[in-house]
Amino acid sequence: MTNWFEDVAELTHKGQIKVPYTWSVGEVGSRFLVALRDQKRILGNRCGQCRTVFVPPRNRCGKCFGEIHEWIELGDEGIVTAHTIVRYNHPIQPTPTPFAYAIVKLDGADVGFIHIIKEDLGRLKNGVRVKARFSESRRGHILDIDSFTII
Ligand SMILES: [Zn+2]
């Protein structure tokens, strides 16, 4: 008795599936997103060992691996430290082009916060000061901050 693949070459085809899913953002992520949604506040947290302030907040320090328990409220303004302008529309992008992805060092934070800038792109450069603009309709999502605007 022979197996079929001994008589004929096995063919394969590549495919792609799209799988909707839901995942928990956990205690730290929930605290952060609920504060955005309900109070328009940007929360960070500070490592108990090396004192680094993270935003978005995290469970454990990415620098020294210390546990993080101290919550702090950050300002809604900061400085752009890096950016790139997106001009190619694609369904995966959060908003129609042109817009910019920017790393914003929020006042009081030690790490960059990645978000978007939609307007005034001609004035955008590293070092400009920006302010968070909150969405009118918030749902506990990173886009409860609609975008940052150049001050
Ligand atoms: Zn640390």
C-alpha cells in the first residue's frame, strides 16, 4: 500500500486569514485608558527602583525590570523628538493622509509616547511643542487622544 504523495508531488498554496479577536489590556492598561476616556487625563507610572517615568504606563520597568506601583499624572503637552509624515493611504492607518507619526516626550515623562499629528505639518519638526487634543467621543482607546496639535 502506497501513500498518495509517493505517486504525485504535493502542492501547497499560500493563504491569509483575518481573525477578529478581543484581548484584555490588563490592570495597568485599563487604568490608563479609563483615565483618558473618563477624565481626559494622561497617566504614567514611575519605576520604584530607577525612577524612570513611563507613558503609556507598564507593569514592569523596561530598564531595570523593577516592579512599578507609583502612578502619576502627566501634562498634556510635550516636545516632538522624532516624526515621520505618512502620505500613502492604507486601511491600517488611523486617519487619512497626510498625517505624521510622532514620538512626543510628554512633560514629566522619561520616555517617548507615540501618537499622531494631523494638522500644520509644514511646521512640524523635532523640538516643536505639542498639546494633546482629546476626542469628543471617547471609548477607552489610544485614539481617545484624537491627535497632538502644534502649539
Ligand atoms: Zn527601573
